[in-house]
Amino acid sequence: MTPETAQAPTQARVEKIDRIVIRLAGDSGDGIQLSGNQLTTSSAIAGNDLSTLPDFPAEIRAPAGTLPGVSGFQISFSNYDINTPGDTPDALIAFNPAALKVNISELKPGGLLIVNSDAFQPKNLQKAGYAKNPLEDGSLEGYRTLAIPITDLNRKALKESGLGTREMDRCKNFFTLGILFHIYTRPEDATVRWIETKFAKDPVVKAANLTALKAGRAYAEATEVFQSTYVVERAPFPPGVYRNVMGNSAICLGLVAASLKAQRPLFYAGYPITPASPILHELARYREFGVVTLQAEDEIAAVCAALGGAFGGALAVTGTSGPGIALKTEAMGLGLMVELPMVVINVQRGGPSTGLPTKPEQADLLQVMYGRHGESPLPVISASTTGDCFEVAVEACRIALKYMVPVILMTDGYLANASEPWKLPSQDEIPDFDVRLKGAGTGPYLPYERDPRTLARQWAIPGTPGYEHRIGGLEKEDVTGNVSYDPDNHERMIHLRAEKVQRIADELPPTEVDGDPAGELLVIGWGSTRGAIMGGIRRQRSEGGKVSWVHLRWLNPFPKDLGDILKRFHKVLVPEMNTGQLSMMLRAKYLVDAISFSKVQGRPFKAIEISDKIGELLEG
């Protein structure tokens, strides 16, 4: 196959489509994530619903052109409500042979394949493990392949820019973005503004990137091979103010909103770890809202600092991923023992050990449920969509303050980095907070005197006149908080702390069953599997399948009506990105024959995978 060259302009055919899925792939230095984010912004401005899946390489600075160094970004935008970035891409843009090899198996038959033919040189082909050039051996005949000399075209467009060859090549992602903006009729104004702002202090680089963007679009407009352009109409969103948001950003906004609503200063202590680090970075930008952030020297220091912040009267938060949770467990147990309000965020990633730092998994559920010393149950709440990260962050803070208990908030690497349009809530939509601080008083202070309804102990900030006190990790005497080795008191305190967690279920709303309230099959999920489960159920229902669905937000405690719901169905299917942890918990608590459907590949479920499994069980 020879590279396409520009021909005389032709009138492109305009096709209206409901949804498109595009995947960009190349080296980390090719600007894949930047291009994907700009395509996301332009689609949001165009009024489309959208969902994204950034796919970062797991190795830092992997050798250029190698398979481990491939970075990817998938986006789906539509004129209707969507919940996933799509099962398989309609179009793949591969910047080099390695990107092609890693991703070509995912491209739809007959899909559009755009490759940078300049990168398909013997050295790069060898790095990617190709014995022959796939552009010449006929292996790509099942796709609409366009081999474009992107590097050369971009250099020609920038020959008067004053940049060196290496600097010019760094602009080729904008040249490619210009091609995509033409094919999919994306507005470019936001990207132009971004370039002007980002490179305001370097006018040469700014001009080069702007030229590359416009040159790519001009090339696509003038080239005969782009015979069709595609239009995706606006999606019918409810009225309101929207912004494009990623999961980690939504968590930060939720934490700040909770701090303001509770009228407690927000203190966040964290240690850098993928994929939770952006929470620390972004919260540091909110100093004007009274947010204080600390980058600690390690995970243990971070959680202990957060506990100190809670002792001092702050809304205290720490965040990490699975390896960090392992290090924080003793201090989390201390938080349970001293009964202080704290939120511990676990942005899950693939394990064990270092595992898959940039890939998502849901395999920390049993760890956060049972991975602490002694009898130490803690509340566990999980987010299921990017926008839901905001609501769950607010709810985790509310419960922590109301019940005086550390709360574990679960997301994962997929939710952390995925984007979707999010409708900004009004202040009235954010729940009120029940924060009861002890004011100055007289008489002895009884730190473990409890609210009879929630069992929450009293919260007095150290230094409050009349309520000066100390607390620590040794077992406490009921009410007084004195150190106690009495066996009956120890057992009573164990049950009190557990009962306090269970009482959270008293205020949970009735569990929503999507579909018939009873029947043959119930799908039950949690976390980021929501979108794929919804897509799979929609496919089955469109074919006449009868299936119901429950998606859990609270994993400890479970909703009080969950057991009754499970008993109304003959079969219960539990899709999880682990080897069956929630299904194990459901089996143990409710004695139901929960069927585990697991996936542990560092990749989210596809809707078709869920649909096929549902169909298999319904037919069986």
C-alpha cells in the first residue's frame, strides 16, 4: 500500500450518524492523551453525550516504538445517552507500528484505519515484532486503510516556522487532530484557545501548533480519499449548566462542596500514587476555599496526618490506591478505635503488588472490607460513574461526620481518568450535614458518650475549655474513654463499633430495581461496571430478554432490603473486575447461589460481554 497524496478537492458526502467510537494510539511522546482531551472538549462543546477511556502505558518512559510504550485514548460521542466509551472503535488512528499491533484486533471489520506511514520503517517494524510491513502484506485488507505521511506533511507545513525537526514532529498530533476535526465535523475554536493560552509565552511554538492544526484540516478537506464526513447531532440534555469532568476532578469538587456545606475546613494528606495522585494535585488549587493539602513522605504519614486533622476538627481526607491501602490499614484501625471522621479514598488499580499501575480493577473490595487487624468494620461506599464521584464524595463526608467514623470511598482507574458531561448541581441538591461539635462546657468530658440514634460519640476539638482530652489506640472504656483491659468491655465496644456502621443502613433509600421486581435473572453490580451492565441489559431487552438489575452504592453496610430482593429471583449474576469478591460476600450473607462473572485483564467490561453472559443464563 502506498501513502495517499492530496488530490483535487471534491465535494465530500455528509452522513448523519448517531454514535461514533474513535481510538487514538501511539507513543507517550506523540501527544495521544492531549489530542484525546481536545477531541473530548470539542465534542462536549458540540453538545454530544460522550464517554472516554484513556489508556496510559504502565511503564514510565518505555522505549519509543515498543509495545509497552503504547498510549491510547478512546472516545465515543453520540446524539443520545451513552454510558461507555464503546466496545470496539469505528476508527483507529495509529501513529506507529506498535500502536497498530496493540490495537488493530479491536477495530471493527471495515472500520477506518489511519496510520502515519512515515513511522513504518524497518527499525520501528522490528520493535513492534512485525516480520513484514502490514501496509504492504495485505493483512489490513479488511479495513478502510489510509496510509498518510503525517510526519512529512506536518514538516512541510511548518518549514517556515523556525523550529527544528524534533520540535516540528511534536506538532504532528495537532496535524492529525485537524484531520479528525474535518472528518467528524468537530468545532476547533476551543482547541485554538487552548493552544493560545498554553503557549502564550512561546509565540513560535504557539504559531506552529496552530499552523499544524489548520494544515491537517486543510489536507483532509483537499484530499479525495476523505469522501465522507460525519455529523453527530446534539444530545437532548436536561436544561442546566454542564461541564466536562473526570472522576478524580469530580471527587475534588465533591470534597470541597462537603467542606463548605459542613462548615469544616478540608484537610487532605496524600502520597503520590497512580491513579490517585491527581486528587492531591487538584485540591491544592482550592486554597481560596480553605483547603489545606499535605504531600506526605509516605502512605503511613499521610493517613496519620489525616487522623491528626480530624482530631483537630477538620474534615480530613486521604487518598491512595491498593498498595497504599495496605500501608494505611493500622492507622485506619486507629481511626475506627478513636472514632474520628475521616474519608479514605481508594482509586483501585490492577494488582497484586505493583501490578498494573495504570489499569483498572475492582480487586480491593475484600481488602477494604476485612484487611485490617482485629474486628474493625468500616463503611464502604463506591462510585459508579464519573459524575457519581461527586455525589459519593459528598455522601462519604456526610456519613463520616454524622457517625464519627472513617469511611472508605472506592473508585478505580477507569472512573478516575474517564470524562463525561456533568450537570452542576444547585446548592439545594447537596444534602445538609449533621455536625455536632461540643462547645465550651463545665464538668467532666465523656468522649464516648453516644448519640442514642447513630451511636456517634461526641466530638470536641482539643483546646475547647472544659473538654481537653487525649485519645489513643488502646481499647477504650465505654463512655469515659479510659484505657480498659476488661474483657466484657472489649466485647461490648467491638459490638458497639460494628452496630454503628450497620445503623447507616437505616437511612439508605429503598434499593432501586431496574426492571421487574421479581423474575428469572437479576444482575447485581457495583462501581464502574455500571455502564457496561446497562449497555448489556439494553441489548438483551431489545431482543426480548427479561432481566432486572441492581447497582450497589453501599457495600458496607448493604441496603436493608437487599436480601429480600435477591430471594425474588431464580438466578443472580454478579459481573466484577475481580475473581468474584462481591459474589462471595452475597453468598456468605444471604446464602444465594450468586453466579460470578469475572474479568481481570486491566480493562473494563464491554457491553457485549455482559449481554452474551445474560443471554447464556436466560437460555439455560
